[in-house]
Amino acid sequence: MSKVKITLKRSLIGQGHKSRETIKSLGLKKINSSVERELDGSLEGMLSIVQHLVSIEEVE
């Protein structure tokens, strides 16, 4: 499995409940906050919901 770095790049103002809860479950709180996670099926599903709000980078 590969690791990815997820960074919140856009504000949650005006976003729906599903996007807000997904960002919260990823562990992101403020703009430019980042987390590193193992990429698996459930994480890919979460990222597809909020792909317009975050940036994703692979980490070695």
C-alpha cells in the first residue's frame, strides 16, 4: 500500500453536510492542514467526495 499526503486547500463555507463530515473524518480542520494516510478502498471513496477541496500527493 502507498501513503498519501492529503492537504485541505479550500474553505468549507458553502459546502454540504456530506463534504464537511468527510473532511472531519479525514482529520483535517483548517486550510493548509495535512495528514498522511495509507491508501485503501475506503480512503479512495472519501477522496472522490472531496477531491475539489483537497490536494493529494504520494509520499515515499
